[in-house]
Amino acid sequence: MKASELVLAPDGSLYHIRLTGNTLADKVLLVGDPGRVNMFKDIFDTIEFESDNREIHALTGTYHGTRMTALSTGMGCDNIDIVMTELDAALHVVNGEWQAENGGRRLQLVRIGTSGSLQEDIDCGSHVASRYAIGLDGLMNYYREWTPPLPEMESAVDRQLALGDKVAHPYCVEGSTLLLSKIGTGMHHGITATAPGFYGPQGRTIRLHPAIENLNEKLAAFAYNGTRVTNLEMETSAIFGFSHLLGHEALTICLIIANRPRGTFLNDYHAEMRRLVGTVVERLA
């Protein structure tokens, strides 16, 4: 591959994530905030590798004998495009050269993030596991390999949300049922909607007004196979989409810090996030 396409750092690691196949574990914990990666230093029993580049902070270690990598992504699906592509590429690059085979390695990726609830009964402090994602970001439509894995669900989104042709066409994808059964016990399960921004794309008005009226209400009213849209955030659809195309397992677990119907917000959520991280690590191991 051309150096301008598969971009590597001087040490041979992937340019943005600064990981190689050797420093990347098969179980990966994704967080948005690079500062949150430090939390894993108190959870892992051993630390073998650490790197820090822009908003991407990586930490590989072990928990009760299980090797894991904690990695920050920054915010938004544009960052997920970089992170997911490079995580997969790290499994295929050996001594700076691309290898078609990767020894059968398959990643298990769990995003642990914060989110806003679209349902009045899912209050701040709740934990939500994403069974499906609706991508309002449009990212996966830029890849030739993408064909709708859930065409019936996508048609229902088109019909019920009626977003029009001024915004990206939504796509739908399912998360890992394996990871959902392993990690999501005792949590709310639902559909996570992924927006390409925090303000207008999530129905917020500051000085500018959203082009799509009542988007949150439309999402909250949508259901597929008896599963409702539980929450709205900015990364899950892309994580699920890339995992679907590249053959990895992915799940999102979110701590609800805002209830949009009630208009409430949980300012001090760090202790609860620490408990959630500990739960996910324990169950993943």
C-alpha cells in the first residue's frame, strides 16, 4: 500500500492510535475522553504498554490474567473512522508491511460512554446496553462494501422518521449478541441513535435551530422488533458498522447523564462511571 494510504508512525505503529499488533490486545475498551483511560491504571493488575497521541490515549495491560487494551477515541464518528480502521489494520501490519492474513485474530470491542436518554423512564444514572444502532451520521455509506444489514429496519426508519434528503441517509446495524449477553445483564437494552453532532443534530437550540423538528420525539417513538430507541450519542453506529464489515464483535454500554424528555442532567457522574467501568472490565474478562 502507498505510504499516503496506510499511514504509519516512524516506529511502525499505526499513525493515530500508535498501536501495533503486538501492543494491541484482542479485548478493547473504548472511551471518548483520553483522561478516562487513566482510570484503567487503577483497575488493571499489570501495565505493559502506554502511548498518548492527540486525543488518543492507549493503555494495554492485564486484568485477572486477561489481556486488554483501553483506548480513547475522542468524540464523534469521524474519529471512529480513524480508530476502527487503524485497530483492524494493526492486526495486519507486520514490520511495516501489510499482510492479508492476521492469524485469525478477532477483536471484542466495548465502548463505555455517556449518553442522553430519550425515554422518560430511563433516568440519569441508568446503564444502557445497545442492541442496535441507527446511524444518523451517514459514515458507513462512504464505503463500497456497505450494504444494509437490516433493510427492514432501515426502511422503517426512513418511513417513520422522514428525515428528507437534506441530511445523510440513516443506516441500521446490530451490535454483538455475544457481548450483549455477557456484559449487558441487569441493564436497559435498546436501540442507540448516533448523531453527527451534539447541538443541532441532537435537537438542541442555542442560537441556531435544528432543521429537523421534533427529532428526539420521533426517535423516542420508533421501535423495531419490540425494541425502542433508548438513547442518543455520537459514536456507536460507526463502531457497530465497522465491526460488521471487518468481522469483529462490538457493544456499547452507556451511562445516562441526561434525560432529554425531563430536561435533567447529572453533573457529577464520575463515581458512577468508575463503577460502570469496573463492571464492564470484570464481565469482559
